Amino acid sequence: MSGQWPPEWEDTGDVLPAGADQPDAEASPRLAEVSAYLASVPAPALPDSIGARISAALAAEAATRTAGRNHGELSPAGGTTEANGAASPGTPSESLTPESPALAPRPAGRAPARARVRRRLRLPKASTGLGLLVACLLFAGFGWVVSRGSSQSSSSAAAGAAAAPAASSSSAAGSSGSGAESAPKASGSAGSSAIRPGVAPLAPVNPGAAPLFTVIESGTAYQHAALARQARAREASVAGAARFTPTSQLIGCVLHFTGGTLPRLVDRASYQGTDAYVIASSSRVWVVGLGCTAAKPELVVSVPLAG
Amino acid sequence: MSDLAPGEPSDAALLRQHCEGDPDSFGLLFKRHSGRLWAVALRITCDPDDAADALQDAMISAFRRAADFRGDSAVTTWLHRIVVNASLDLLRRHPARAVTWSGDPAELPVPEPRQVLDSSAATDSRLDIDTALRTLPPPQRAALVLVDMLGYPVADVAVILGVSEGTVKSRCARSRAKLLPYLAHLRTGFPLPGNQPATGNVPSEQGGGG
């Protein structure tokens, strides 16, 4: 439990010696009535959408973990799996991501080989470093392509490429998408003036493809007080707005909030003067950051759509 | 705390399967306890959006750190502790919508007398309880929610909150005393004396005046 409470949370009367009685409750039956009344309040049911959202997030975590395990098993050095099995107690999964839980029980009978294990443990680290270097070079290459295609270069090109590691379609279309993006930006809101580092550009809609949904860029300056009304109005009237194919990261982000159902609106616009995506379902509006993904949902605000 | 059907794996078994790499076990564990965990998060944060964020953060944290569970408490106790911590941490990061109330019943709005506790009245009661809970500091609120509203034993709550049983009892007692004047007016047969509708013949109990 965190001990750094804000000052207004501290209550010096809280701490009592262990085993202390409840003098107030025993002395005052009315306090017992408070307990009884609180106990009679029905527990709130978990909304289906929130349950689905969390289940989806857990499924994404499981997929990430499985992918990490597969990557670890496929490392070039043959000693990876062997080193896992022969690892020193307490660290059977050091070759995997730092936060991954212990996956496999340690096999028995390896203790006498610990001297060899230490040397073997160096091999997976070197291979892992080589793999990371290759991955960084690939990401840097993607970032160079993205930065050449975008109207504004970014110093963190590797970070920009890292934002779309698996979105080959978006990176390949980045050069063409940026050209399309610059056109609506000229007539769009003043707030959406630059592609932030780490944010993959949108690609124009491919007439031959069938995306799950399209993203519009309406140029709307959403405000908190009018968010629901603006979203409903924009949903009803998208004519004239530029349309784009969402990246896989954005798809994951949107479905994360809508609980897997298709959105009625995804608008790349500004919220309170800051670039953002505005997502609307039939019942709710979410404002998220431009780097939103299913694993890192950058929720800014969420309001219900009444009626 | 939950009754398992024959052949259904226990919480500890699900957690063990999760640590061994089974991709579905933790999801099953969450679904089994999602209702109570949601109730904890919602009652502590007093806001559905904050509760959703806190519960998600807690579940992802538990997913990633399942190997740290040493089995010295029940799995549900461990999960509840993570949810409570996530809820309190979120409130600490985003202190908003705090309700200040002096505790004077005279400041409360005069309710309509309720003769029958129908579903709409239950909803109103719950909304008022959320408002009342927001007047409590979150650590006290957490103790009261776990003990009185969700029915956990004081010993379990002490483990969840990481404090002594005496501290849990003290927080609950102080919270009940703070809520007493506020919650009393929701019950049939109230309002309290001094909190009467404004009519010509109602004597003032506030003193003063002539």
C-alpha cells in the first residue's frame, strides 16, 4: 500500500493498537444501523462494455506474452531454451521481457552444471542484443521512410517508426498518406498542424480495400462542454471531411474502447486545442491521444451520449 | 468466496496455469471475480470511468506480476489488494470531484418522504451513497466499503489495505460516524429533526431568534 498520501487524506485518529475494539459502534447502535444500511445497498453490476474492454486488454496482454515467448524460443543462439531450463533459481525467464512472469518450472537435475550455465547464459544475451540491434536498424529504416514522406521531419525518427512496428501497410503508404494528409491539414483546424513524433500518419482510403472503419479529419475543434453534441452532429454530417484508413494501432485503440463493436465516428481533430482522436459509439464519446493503442490507451476524457 | 462447480479449477490453479503460460486462465480468473472487483473499484473511486481505468490497470498489473504471488493469502485477497491500490493511486493522481460537507444535516436537501422503496428510490439511494462516500478520505472510504458494503472480514480487509485490524476498525467507526447524519435522511420515516420543510408552524431548533 502506498504511503505517500496527500495531506488531506491523513487522519491521525486512524491508527489504533492491534486488537482495539470499536468503541463508537458498541456505544452507539445508530452506527450499527449505518453498517446495516450500507450492507443493504445492492452492489453495482459490471457494465458489459467495461468487462469486454478489460477482457480484450487481458487478451492483448496474453498475445503479447505469447509473442514474446515465441520470439525468445526462436532466438538464433541455441542456448536460449537450454539456458532457461538451466538458469539459476529464481530467474528462469531472464531471456524474456523483464515483466514476464515465470513461465516454465525449472527442470530438475541441472544443479551440477551451473559452472557451464554461467558461460551459456552469455550466449542468449549476445544473441538477444544482436536481435535488438537488427530490430533497431529496421525501425530506423522505417522511420527514415516515414520522415522522408512526412512534411515535417522529426528528430526521433526511430520513435516514430517504433509507433508502427507491424503496420506495414501504414508505413508503406506513409509517403502517399502524408501527401494526402497535408491537403486536409491546409484547410483543417489550426490545432492539427504537425504530425507528432511517434504518431503514424494516416493513409488515404483505398477504394479496393474494405477497412473496418474509416477515420475522418473534419477539422472540428471539440470542446469539453459541447463534446457530446459536437460528436453527434459530426457523426450525422461527415460530408466533405477527408477520409483515411486507420492504422492497426488505431484500430486496436478504437476497439479497446468500444468493446469490440465498430465505432460510429472516428475523427482526427482537436480537443481543447490539442490534437486528438474523437471516437463515438452509439452510447459514448471518447477523446484519446494520437498515440493511442490497445496496449496503451491514451484516454483523455469520456462522456456519455445521452438519448 | 465463490462457489465452484465440480471440476472447475480453483483460483490458485488458474493463477498457476497462467504463470505456466496458459493464455486463457487469467481471463477466466477475472471473469470469475469481476463483479466484486468492479464493486470495490467503483465504491472507492465513486466514478464509473475512474473505476474502469483503475480496474483495468489493476488487472493488467496482476497479469504481469502473477509470479510474485506467494500464496500467503487467498488469490481473491491478492486481487482485491491490487484493485484497492490501483483505485487509491488513481484518486491520488487525479483528485477531483471531492465533495465537501460540514456534516450539518441542516445543509442537506430536504428529501421527499419515501413510503415504498421502489427501484427508482434504490437508484437514488445509491447515487446519494456515492455522494456521501465522496465526503470521506479515500483510505477511510476503502475500509468502509470493504467491511460494510462488501462484507469482508476485518482481518481480510487489514491484509488488503496493509494495515492493522485496529486501524481498519477505527477507520470504519469514524467513517460511519461521518456518514450517519447524511445517510439517515434516506431511510423511510425521516427527515431528521431540524431538517424540516419550510412551513409556517415548524419550530426552529437552531436556537437564536428571539
